[in-house]
Amino acid sequence: MMMMMENLCNVMQGLKPTLLMIMVQIAFAGVNLLYKLAVNDGMNLRIVVAYRFIFATAFIAPLAFFLERKKRTKMTWTILFQSFLCGLFGGALAQNFHLEAMALTSVTFTSAMANLVPAVTFIMALSFGMEKLNLRTKAGKAKIIGTMTGIGGAMILTFVKGIEIKIGSFHLNLLHHKNGVVGSNTQATISTGNAILGSICALASTISYALWLIIHAKFSEKYPTHYSSTALMSFWASLISIVFALCFERDLSEWKLGWNIRLITVAYAGIVVSGVMIAVTSWCVHMRGPLFASIFNPLMLVIVALASCTMLNEKLYLGTIIGAMLIVCGLYVVLWGKSEEMKKKNQLVPSQSSNKFGTVDIVVEDKNNHNISNGQSQSK
């Protein structure tokens, strides 16, 4: 009996990272659905973003202060400027563009476009000389094929509708107008103009996020304390988002939060997604590596697509499914190419147990959440 219990505990311990990453993707899908509900309730998009980072800063800053007060690197002007850029591109710009794209299109559309992040990051890193492309190797060809497949999927997602796919509903439409009338087809149908403008916003959000990844790679080298760097980024993102929101919305009554969907949305986005899920993802990266965490990203798209069709009265088209599948396939091909390159590098460079510092792994988690987790593995 004791042997069976021990084996069961070992199995559960082995499944723990997988179960936690599934929980992370469910949390990310949930914040996208809440975003849509808050926007439908009439909440200003820019105010949503500002409150998200205010809540995130209030949650993460105390953790950073107490957990990393003895490990923090000395603050310099370079570190401060890099944290500002992280807050600008990875926080304020990426989230504002993302929510604008969601308001113009649908939750499923923006979630699918989010999977273009690795492809766009690869193109930008290649332009900046941070990535090398060797078409003679399988890994180099895979990254090119994956990038082109993802871009092709995005084009199909934007311009092709096809037949409508009906998967049924729970007879529960969470979208209601302020006057109590249930959202009609104007909520579910995306015009061509909105689709194109939403695609531009989604692409701008992806580019902002990719820029953040590149900047954050340099930032994490000089300031490797995870919670403190996240707190700094959230602080700058909140300041920038507040200024940006006040430029467009000066009616202070719009900033009031009651016990309603608005408070739930910004608190959930700031505390749960930008706070708790960072720690969970960090632990998974530390245990299984960045590639393990990355392969769960498309799961959010599946959850969002099912929830949007059944609960948000959004229509699902064949073109959306095909485009999303191509984007996900492109994502996995790029990740496979990158993993093959990392394997070759690890084979070429012998491990040195006497090294003081190990490697730093960077994982792209969810553009909708816009967080990056760094796992530092030190050789023993």
C-alpha cells in the first residue's frame, strides 16, 4: 500500500508542471474573455490597461521588496532606462494595441494573432544581428518555413471567412448592452474594415511585444532579479498607461470602479495574470525549460475559441480555423528549429561544473498577458 502511494505521489509530481501550465493557459484565456466583457460594459480600453498595471505593481512590488532585497543589483541609469523601455513596449503599447484589436475584431482573432510572436521576434532578432540564419541546416530551414507559415495563416485569418462553423452554445450570452438588450450580430460579425484595422493593431501589439523580448534579454543580463525587474516594468507601464489614458479620457467618473465586471477584470488581470502566473510559469521553466512552457501557448487559443462561440455570441468561420491552425503549426516549426539549434550548441560547448554562472532561458508565455519569465539554471 505504501509502495502504491509512493508511486502515485511520484506520478503526480511528474505531472505537476503539465497541470500548472494548463492552469496558466486557462488563466490567460479567462483574462481575454473578461477584457471583452469589460469593453462591452463600456469601460474605456486605455483605462483597463492603466488599472491592470496599477494592480500588478501593487501586487508584485511588495514581493520584490521582501524576497529580493538582499539579491538586487545596484540600480544604474542604464537599468532604469531599459526598464522604462520594457514598460513602454511590453506593457503600455502592447496591451493598448491588443485591446484595440480585440474591440475591433474578436477574442479568438486576437488570440490567434498572438501566436505570431515567435515568428515576428525571429525576424526582428535577425535584423538586429541577434539571430543567425543558416539555410543549410534543418533548423534554419524550419525557422524560415515556420515564419512564412505563420504569416500566411495571419493573412488567411484576416481576409478569408468561408462558411460559418456552428458548434452549439450553452444558451448563455454574457455580452449585454447597457440598456439590457442582448448583444446582436453587430457583436458577432466582423466587417472587412474592422478586420483589417484590427489586424494592424494586433500586428502592432506583436511587434511591440517582440521589441520588448529583445530589450528584456539585455535588461535581464544586467538586472537578473525576476520579481524586481517585473515590478519595475509594471511601475513604468502603469505610469505611461495612466498618462496615455488621461490624454484621451479626462472624465474622472470613467475611472470609478464599483463591485462589477470592471473591478473583476482589472483585479484579475493585474493580480492573477500579471502576478501569480508569473511565479507559476517561472517555476515550470526552471523545472522543464522554456520550450516546455512555450508549447502550451496554442491551448489558450482553443479555450478562447470554444468559450467565445458558446458564451460571447461570436461567430466562428472556416477561414478562422484554417488561419489559426497555420499560425499554430508555424509556431511549433519555429520552436522546433530553435530547439534543434540549442541542442547543437549544447553539444558543441562542454559543460563546466566549475562555472559560477549558468545559462539564462527566456520563454515567451502569452502575448495577451504580455509577460516573460526567466529561468536561471546554475551548474552545481
